[in-house]
Amino acid sequence: MNWFIYEVMEAKGGLVWVQFWEKLIGKCCKMHHQYYQYIGSKKARNTWWRRVLVAWVLCSVFGSLWIFHYMSSQATEKRKEGLGSMCDERARMLQDQFNVSMNHIQAMSILISTFHHAKNPSAIDQRTFARYTERTAFERPLTSGVAYAVRVLHSERERFEKQQGWTIKRMDKIEQSPVHEDDYAPEDLEPSPTQDEYAPVIFAQDTISHVVSLDMLSGKEDRKNVLRARASGKGVLTAPFKLIKTNRLGVILTFAVYKRDLPSNATPNERIQATDGYLGGVFDIESLVEKLLQQLASNQTILVNVYDTTNQSHPISMYGKDVSEDGLQHVSPLNFGDPDRKHEMRCRFKQKQPWPWLAISTSIGILIIALLLGYIFHATLNRITKVEDDYHEMMELKKRAEAADVAKSQFLATVSHEIRSPMNGVLGMLDLLMDTGLDFTQQDFVRSVQDSGKALVSLVNEVLDQAKIESGKLELEAIPFNLQAILDDILSLFSGKSQEKGLELAVYISDSVPEMLVGDPGRFRQIITNLVGNSIKFTEQGHIFITVNVVEEVLESIDLEIESSTNSTLSGYPVANRRLSWAGFQTLSQDGPTACHFPPLSPDHINLMVSVEDTGVGIPLEAQSRVFTPFMQVRPSTSRTHGGTGIGLSISKCLVGLMKGEIGFASVPTIGSTFTFTAVFSNEPSEYDKSQQIKNTSISPSSAFKGMRALVVDHRPIRAKVSRYHIQRLGINVELLPDLNQCVHTTMIGGSAINMIFVEQDLWDKDMSISDVLIHNLRNSNGVPPKLFLLTNSSDIISDVLTPILILKPLRAGMLAASLHRFMGVGINRNGELPVHSLRHLLLGRKILIIDDNKVNRIVAAGALKRYGADVVCKNSGIDAIRLLTPPHRFDACFMDIQMPEMDGFEATRRIREIECRINDSIEVGEQSKEAYENKCNWHVPIFAMTADVIQATHEKCLRCGMDGYVTKPFEIDRLYREVSQFFHSTSNGSL
């Protein structure tokens, strides 16, 4: 019952109600049982349940209505709070700005008292006042102008008018009959009528200079304002009225200017007697409030009205229009410093309150859920007898789901095997076909097919890797490998394409990097291959430079320093600053311009930094943010022009993360790109790994050149150091020379014997006259002249009598050793291999068993091994493998496919190991004689898995069942015989 409740509630999304419904249904079931037991009538049970359903529906309806009412009221309250918050904010801003202006006007009254009335002659005139008020206008954000009116008694009027040069004008006529701004003329105004005293304006800001000479005491509002201001000693406001000339609604703030400082308790009469004048600030309410509200982003949301509510029964509108469809209103009081005048701000929304869709949808949704729950409740009670059947059905579905999960885990292995197996046959047969007598055209066709096949395999590998990454099943190996061999293989892989384009392709490994590392060589090779492959695609001239260094020495390494000069690069072309490629690494924290701190590593681990630098087209700035996004191309035409799926860099980033590193790049359009990543490896292999190191190392270069001396002539320092690095790997002492003149001089001086000279092609072709001199000197030298080699990137150069021996770059130890063997006459081998490690010597006469149900795969594997003298026997089933490998037998090794009909490779290997173990134990205890088993007491034939499955779990399964190695398909022919030859090499040293 509990299971059914959980399943139903999960299906309806109501897990939060599980405990409640469990208790409720339990009680209902109990009631149902009692009702059935004691009443027993089906009709009675239906009537009881029908009443419960009706009650449930009514409760649901009333509950949904209550929720609708509650949410609607909450929305209204929230709307009110929002309106109040916005209105209070505007009122506070307006009030604060007004207070700032009022304080400044009050300060100006003190300034006038000090510099006008206290000075004789006055230090202020109209021009000074106008300039000062104009420059300080920003301190009075709400005022449209400031003016000062002096107090003049009637007895002083005549002298005052002669002094000022104008007559005191009356302003009450203007208030009664406002004139248009263009028709306003101060000289046409009437003189002020005779009265006890006057308040003519003598100073005014330029914006209101038209009020100069007007008598403030002749105006109705201004007179009240002036009399209140001088009696109270505080700033007072007028009622809203239309301003002179502009006819816009405004108010005037007035401060009295006194002759001397008055005590705070001065009487009104004392203040009137001490009054010198009146300073007024004009506020154009409509324009100023509009400017203030425009500063707020939500000024279009609500309507704002400002009122003078001094007369509560007849408030005066100072700003705003009474146009709104919403009846909701909020009132915020305004305090402008005048206790006799009251102001307030009224705010309303422009639009009506929208329908409460959230409340409607929620209440309806709850009603629907309640009805559904009632239906579920009803169905549950009616179908309670089917619970057990449903339980069994769901358990069966659970088993199927678990089986589907297991099948999904095997999906990648199956896809890999089914696609890679025929591709292995295709590529293998093409490789064998190349060894037959084909003409040039046929060879070109075969190479084209091989390239297409390898491209398809690469695509399959990338898609499978991406699938493994998304499923979280991508794992890394931890086996010893030779770093130089890995990079030499990568150079060999891309040498053809780089030579076709004439590109410099080079590798430099720092001396601080150990020769042997422990990690996953295949994935490390995959990262660099992806980066170099992209560089090859998008680079048409210049170079591609791979550098490997220990992280701690990067900043101090001169070899890796990138300067602005193009002479400091490999090919002379400018490059992107590689320092920017690791600028975002979190493991590198910079405390200064050159400071760099690295995370602590255990003593047996090393952190490497690998950079791939090119001089290609670069990455556009708008595309750099999505470089590591799966299936993303820089441009839609990129995949059509250059090929690729756009997931190589995404996979590389994931692999770098698994290696506890980081990856970044720096790219400049039309200049090139530099990709840099770090990876952590172990540099101390275990005892088992040490015994297996020979299986993962490349063929060492010959020691026949040790002690020889060579000259490298190159005017580019970086390229010269790279050439020296590769030549020194053969044990040759190298001296660098910057030009041919020094080379000629060095060869003429003599000294220690020079065995070989390496000259870069561009330097050789630069001055053919010096080149001819060098050739002439070498031919006429005493003794054995040094061999002259020309290092070139292009295979299109034709060598003749006058041209030195050509060595195609990229340089790598095996190729360079083979070339020197051929032309120096040291340890010549017909296949260009090193004599000590001849594969024919290792495989000749070895008897190898190949087990594979695919005929083509058997032919490919057999052809690869027979090429080097192995005696190969092919069978197609695991049963044959058990029969042939049951001791005693004469097989030296077995290559076995793991996916075969009848009996797979795992089971066959397991049974072979059991038979070997049983026979070894029998010989050891004396039950069997050694003579019966060819005098061998420890039978263990090497068995290598041969499959198209590339899943790490499959590799581990191979080792658990007793296999000794693992070879994936499609495999390279060289890797196949290398696995066997290295194992035999180990057996010759006593491993077997």
C-alpha cells in the first residue's frame, strides 16, 4: 500500500503531501474495512463514499475561493506598499532638494548682509550678484532664480531712485493682468504708489533679471511673504501663483536680511526695525518637479500631484494632472520649512490594477488538484484489490530498467566494436596493399582511401569520447611512457601535412622534464594531437611550435620567453603572447608583475606545462568565448572548409581536467593562436611499472654518433636551439653559428674535427655565393670532409650535385638517426632501423597464434607479423585457442579477439590460465614430470586482447581475466608488432 501511495503521488508531483495522504488513506481503508465488515452492503458503502466525495468537492471549492480572496488581498496590499514606497521616495527627494536650496538661499542672505550692507562702498553690484548666483546655481537644484530687494523708506525714495538710475515700479498691475513673455517691457510699468516703505529689487540672477526695480511690497502675495519673513526671522513661502513674464505656476521663498545679529528671542518689532532687505528664491514648481521625477526610472509608472493644502477645503494644485484609471492613492506629506504652509504629494498608478492572474491560476490549480486527489482517492479505494498485481508489475519494470542500464553501459563498447572492426580491416588491408607493386597513381589512390578511413576513425573516436564524457565513464590509465617518443609520434603524424604547406613544425622539451613519466600516454597524445591538428588546419605560413616545460621554471625559462621582436620566434612571424594563454589559470596566483605561486605537489609528482603555438589565422574575438563548447565552430563554413566536428577542444579540456590541469589560449586574429595546458604526472613508477617500462618506450636512437661534432648554421635563435636539442639527443656535440660566413671561417680554421654541418634552407638560398664557397672549401679540405646537410620544410626541393643532402623537417630522433646512418655510413640498416633493436631480429622465428572470428582482421594481423619473420597461425574461435594453447605447445604469444561467438576471449583466456595453473601446480608437487612438458615448470603464454572496444572498463576486465596486454582496433601496424616485440624484448631479459 505504501508503495502505491508513493508511486501515485510522484506521478502527480505531490511528494510534499505523502505523509498526510498516507495517514488519511490508512484511516479511510480502516473505515472501509469496518463498514464492509459490519454493514456488508455494497450499496451502503457506495452511499458513504459518495457523501465523502461530495463533502470533499465542496470543501475544495470553498478552499479555492478563500485562497483566491487571500492572494488577491495580498496582491492589493503589495501594490499599496509599492505605491507608498515610490511616493515616499519622490517626496523625500523633493523635500531634500528643497532644503538644500533653502539652506543656500539663507547662506546668501548672510553674504549680502556682510558684503553689501556692512561694506561702504558695497562689495556687491548687480553684475557681481548675477555672476555669483549663476556659478552657484548647482547648489540650488530647484530654484529658477534668486533676487534681493532692499528696504527703502518713503523719505529715502527720491535719493534711492537717483542713485539707482531707475524708478521703483509697482507689480500689482502685472499680477492682475499677466502679459506674455514676449510682450513684457519693464520700462512700461507704472511707478510704485506712495507708501511708508518699499522693497525694490536691486540684485537678480540673469534668469529673472526682469524683476529688477519691482517693488515686492506692491504685490499681494509678495507683500504677505515679506512681512511674515522679517517678523519671524525664518524662510517663508508664498502661496502658488503665476510668475511674472513666464506665467508659470511657482512659489517664492523669502528670507529677511538684518543689519546685525539678533538674539534668538528677539521680538517681531526688533526684527522689523533691524531689517535691511529681503532675499527671495523663485521656484518654478512645474518644471523643477518634472526634472526631478525624470531622474527616476519608474517615473512613467505612477502619476504624481503636488498640492498646497494650507486651506484644507480648497487645496491648490502645484503640479500634476488628475488623469488616472486607478482609484488607489497614497499621500506623502511635504515639509518645506514654513510652518504656516502645508504641502503634500499625492501618487496614483496610471493604469488600473491588473487581473490577479496568479491568484486565479493558483486557486483554480488547487481546485483541480483537489478534484484530482478526490478522483485518485476514489480510484485507490476501488482498485485496492489490484495493488499486489501492480506491485509485481512495477517490480518487473524495475528489473527491466536495471537491465536497460546495464545494456546502456555496454552500448559504447558495442558501437565501438561494430564500427572499428570493419575499419580495422579496411585500413589494415590498405596497408598491406601498399607493400605490393603499385604504380604512383595507385599508391596515391590508396593513400587517399587511408586518409579518409583515418578521418572516419578519428570522428568515431571523438563522438565516443564525447559520449563517455557525458556519461561520466571516461577514465585515465597510469602506466609509464616516454614523453619524447609520444611527441616524436605526433611529429611523424603531421609531418606530411606540414611539408605540403612548407610550415615549420617543431618540438622542444626542457631538460628539467624527466624522460619517463607515469600517466595515460594515449590521452596525453590525444590532447596534443587535437591542438596540433587544429593548428595545421588553420595555418598557411609560418610555424607550429610545441614546447614542454616544468611549470615552476616557465617564468624563468629564456627558451620560452616571447618578445615583441619577430626574430625571437621559430619562423620569424609574429605570434600571440603565450603568457596570456595561462593568465586565467587558477593554480597560478600572481601577487605582482612577475610573481607566481604553484600548488604544492607530492615529491613523486610533476606538473608539466605544454604550449602549442601557431601563426595561423587566429580566432575571431566574438568566437573566443565558445572555443571549448562541444560541436561549436568558429564560423558555419569552418566545417565545410577545414573539416572536423568541433568537439576536439571540448574533449581536450575534459582530459586536461582529469589530469588535474587547466587549459587556456591566447589568440590574435591574422597573427595566430597559442594554446597552453598543464597536466600532473608521476615521475616515480612502481616496481611493476618499472618492469613494464620497456613496453611503452620508443626505440632509442643509436649510440654510434656519440662524441661526434656538428655545426648548426641558423640566424634564428629559437629554431637553432630546437635543432640543437634534437641533434644532441643522438649524443652529438653541437655548436651554433648565426651565418654562413662564420661557418666558412670555422671550417677553414680547423681545430677539433667537424663531422657534419646542418644549414637552414632559407639561409642557404639567401647568399648562394657564400654557399658555393662553403662547398668548394669542403671539397678541397684535407682528410674526410664533414657531411653537409640542408634542413628544409618542403619536399619539393630537388637535390643535385651542387645541393647538400636534404633532411626534411620536422626533426625527430628516429628519422634523424636513420638519415645520418644512411649518409654517414654508420651501422647502415636496410630499413633505416637501429641495428640493436631490429624488429626482424626480435620476431624472426617467433610462433604467434591469432584468434579472431573476422577473416579480414586475421589477414591484417598475420600480414603485419609475417612481414618481420614471425610464424603466424590463425584460428577463428576461443575453443581452438584452448586446444592449441594447452601445454605443451610451441607458441610464443597469442593475439585474441574478445568478442567472438560460442566462446569469447575472456572465457577462453580464463580457461587457458586455469589449465596452465593446474599443470604448473602438478609439476611443482611432482604429480607430472617436467619431461612431459618440454622441461618447463612454469607455463604462461603471453595473451594480448585484440578488440575494437575502447572502453576503459573493458581494458580492466582483460587484465582481470589473465590477459597480458591490450591492443585496440583499428590499430596501427607499427603498434601491433611493437607490442609483441617489446614483450619479447622483456622476455630476453628474464621477465618470462
